[in-house]
Amino acid sequence: ELAPNPYENPPDQNTERDRYVSAYDAAQQDHYGESVEGVEDDRAQFAKLIGFSRHRREKLGHRRVTGDDSGRRKRQSAPRAFGTNDHGRGLEFGEDLKGGKRIDEEDGMVYEMADGSGVFFCDRFRRYKFFCGACGLGLLKELVGVNAILLKRNKELFVGDKESQARQRAEGYALYEEKPNLRRRGSEIGTWSDREYSLPGFQWMYLRMKSWQRFTETWACLERCAHAGLFDRGGCLYEAERVVSIGGGPGYELLAYDYFREYWASPDRSQWRGAVGLPRHK
């Protein structure tokens, strides 16, 4: 008999004892005069949470969390740490990329340009643009469809009344931004703990944001593997039809792998197009 799946049977979200208390809990009343949890529509709540994040960063100077007096060196964001040029403050929530047609209506992370190419973002504030051709844009359109399926399933996992569900989403957003597991000195190594991954509120945030980065990074990595001959006959990935993890990730990385195997095996890659179908290969 299989052990219970924590992702299908998440812990009771109404148990305040286990709830993560973030900087949002302490400061949101000062910024809004009301709770960012008290929004029943999840898209409106996401817009409000993004606005509060901007307020913390631009007005209060909080990059991650407050109250950390451990003396440890503050971790820079990846773009700043690697010397990326300043791309400005990004797009406002609801604002569209000039000259682009929004592909995902929910958050505006993918745009189709007039020449058929694509521009996409991987960060909440939509500061850093990434570019792809028509084939890449086709893949991202499929990913939009996959996310619609997953977010619909995620919505079914929430329990409690609308106020409770809004509180769970606010907690998930705070966990995604503040990454408390990185500051814990426990046994769980990783950006987020297994328990955090199991929370519907965190999944709500992870699915809509992390999907773009994980899928596109994995695809780029697999392209390099293919050009190095690893998918050719005799290559180590040629016979590897069953893959359980790529870079520690069990989700969008494997979705990219499934798509890539189909793409690389296609007799005419210029005409290949992915097709949404979940679950994919078992």
C-alpha cells in the first residue's frame, strides 16, 4: 500500500499554529489600512500582493525580510549578484508590453510580437525580458494551457471559506518571496521545505511564476545536450525514456523533457508543435 500523498492531502490550512508569519502580517495594515488577505478574487489579491512587494522594496528598502539581526551577509538577488544591468522597475500589474499581444491573460508573462517571435518574463515584476522565436513561442503557448489545467486543479485543493482561502494564498506568496527555509538550520535542504511545497497557497504562487523559469531553463539545457550528441544513438540520453528528476525538480523540468524528446525525434523539427495533454507520458 502506498503512503499518503501530501500533495493530494495537504495539512489543515485552518491550523494557525503551523501558519508562517511573514513581514506581510506585520506591515500590511500600515500600507493598505486593510489586510491583503481580505480579497476574495485571487487575481485581484495577486495584484495587491505585487503592489505591497513594490512598496516594501521601493519605499521601505526591504529586499527579503526584516528583523534578521544574525550578522550574516545579506544574499543578493540572482540578477544583481551576477552583474545584470538594471532593467528598471518592470511593468505594473495589468500593464502590457509595448508592441506585444498578451498570450496568458492571467498575469501577462508571455507576449507575441508583430513578427511572430515571443517575449516572456520569469519574475513577478516583469523586469527581465527573454526572447524566443516562433517555435519557442509555440511551446510557451502550450505551457499556458498546461498551467490552466494545473491552476484549476490547485483551486480544488483549497479548503475553508473564502477568507481562509485568501489567507492561504497570502501565506503562499510570502513563502515564495521570503524563502524562510533558506534561513532555517534544519535537515531540509532547498529553497522551500516539503511542507511548504504541499500547501495549496504556495502551489498557487509557484505554478503561476516558477513554471516559466523551470520550463525554459530545462529546454535550453536539453538543447545543449542534444547538440552534444547525448540524444543520438549511443548517447546516454538516447535510451533514457524514464527520467525521475532534472536538477532536483519533479515538475516543469520533466514536462520540458517530455516535449523535447518528441521535438528531437520529429522528422521535421521546424514543423513540430507540442500538444497539451496531462498527464503526459507515464
